[in-house]
Amino acid sequence: MKRFILVLFSLQIGMALAQPVSISGVTPGKTNVADLKELLADSHDLKDGENLVSLKELGKLAEIKIDNGVVYEVKLSLMSNRDVLSALTSKYGQPKKITGKVKSVKCQNGFGASFDGFEGSQTESWPMKDGVVASIEWAAAYKCAKFTVPTYFLKHIETSNRISSKLARDKASKENESTKKLKDSL
């Protein structure tokens, strides 16, 4: 009996320490384009930015973001892939951190009929490991949505933050240029 309890305790500790950092062999922050091509169901001309691919091992479509020839984000819709959601929580346990909230709301259509719907979004994340955060985002596509859409993300945080910051700076710079051109034309 003691051995059984020890094994069970070891499994629980192992599950608590295990964190998702890859899916179908793709690890954000480590997998390069050459390695990625071996993990895909069909050949692709992969480029920096967003790429829609079919993962060989899962047989599922995923959106993969690449920067300087290295994958930094994997996004997999769980809408028709609930088996992946079940496998993730079975292998790694429930995500530990929850932010945001999906609310159930009373809605009314243009004909006056009432129905229950959802709004908002909620992100459930596992702790970071090797610079990678895995999370599941539940989002209502619009106010009074009839269902929420779950999406699984694996992100290399440092790269993702660097690219987000660059995009924000580029957007601000373009807005400043537009404002300057408008002022000059007045």
C-alpha cells in the first residue's frame, strides 16, 4: 500500500512539474524552418510571419508564426479538435492561471425572441517553461454568441513580446507620419 501511495504521489508531482512546451514536435523558440518541414503533412514554402500548416503527427491544421526562420508561436483551433483539449488536460492537468471571463448573458434578437448567449474571453495558462507559455483561450466571437471558441496557443514569450512591441512602434510611427502629412497639407 505504501508503494502505491508513493507511486501516486510521484505521478502527481510529475504532472505538476510537466508543462506543455511543444505540440507534434514543434517547440516555439527552438524549431527552425528546416526541422518544421519534416513535421508537416505536406510541403510548404514557409516564410517569416503567419503560415497555415497541417501537422503530420496530429493530422490537424495549425497557424504557425515564424521570425528569422524560427517558430515562435503555434495556434490550434480546438473548435473541432476537442480530443486535443482532453489530451492536454489529461497529460498536464488543468491550467493553473485564469485571466478574463466568459459570461453567460441574456440576449434578444431583432424579432424580440430571448435566448442565452456568451460574451467575453477567458485565458487559462500553464506556468512558463523554457520561455514558452501554453494556454487555452475561450472566446465569444461576438456579443451574445451562441458558443465560445477554444484555441490552444504555445508562445515563445520573449520573441512574441519583441514582435508585438515592434508592431506597436511601427503603427505609432505610421500614425505620426499621417498626422504630420495632414498638418503639412493644412
